[in-house]
Amino acid sequence: MAIRKGCTPSQLALAWVHHQGNDVCPIPGTTKIENFNDNIGPLSVKFTPEELVELESFASEGVVKGDRCSNDITTWKDSETPPLSSWKAA
């Protein structure tokens, strides 16, 4: 579908997020102008209702398998954030 829409797979994913509603906005981080330009490209990608159904089918239940991260990668789940009550006002 990315080829059909004239974008990269990453841009297709960002465009899909943009189409999830007015209260959803992806915030990809970057420090390079080239990547910034790639990240704003999806704003011009439009989907038909049929294309949105097709996109949803790509990741439907039973299609995607496995963990998001392998067990040997440290993630936020392993962090020990202090409780909010321990924070001091600046």
C-alpha cells in the first residue's frame, strides 16, 4: 500500500495514525531536517474508507505474533520511577 500511496512504509504508518481521529497525533522525534521532512510527508496521504479497512487487516488479531521486544532488551517496564509524591516543585 505504501507504494500505491507514493510513500515509505514508515510514512504510511504515520498517515494511518493521523487518520485515527482529531484527538490522536503522532509525535516522531528527530534531530535531522531530512527526517523531519520525511515525518511531515504523511500529512498529505489520504485514505478511502476501504483503504483504512485494508490497513486494519494488516495487523488484525492473529496476524501479528510475538513480543514487541525481546526479553534481553531493557524497556520502560524495567524502570524504577520514584513516586510522584517524592517530586519537589521547582
